[in-house]
Amino acid sequence: MSTTAPSFEEYDFDRGDHVRVDWTDGDGPLDAVVGTVAEISCSGGNVIVSVEADDDQYPDHSIYGGTHDCAPEWVEPLEQS
């Protein structure tokens, strides 16, 4: 098992990028989450990307929101304006 920490250099996105996450395999009410990449880490040998979701995606008083952890292959960079 590799002890090297994952790096953003390996992916088409970076910390602070606005992205869309295909969340169909996630546990929540949305099939996609839009937000900002916060961190990349490794857990149990898997690379995990943390994305802080934009607040306007969830109904009022939703228990969801905040940061979503996902696989790097779920992350799609959005065009920056």
C-alpha cells in the first residue's frame, strides 16, 4: 500500500475550483452536487475529495448540505466565469 498522500496534480481540478459532483452513488436527496473543492485525502486506500456544497441546492431545513466526500472520478470541473 502506498503511503504517499494524494495530490491535486493528478486530477483536472484543484482546491477552490467550482465543480459538479455526480452524486448518484452518494447518500442524499440529490443526483448531483455543485460546490467548491475543499480538500483531497486518502482513507482506507481510497482517494477522497471533499466538496463544500453550494447552499441553494437544498430545500429549507434540509438535513443535507455542508461538505460531501466523493471519489475523484465523480468530480467534473465547471467553467470559471
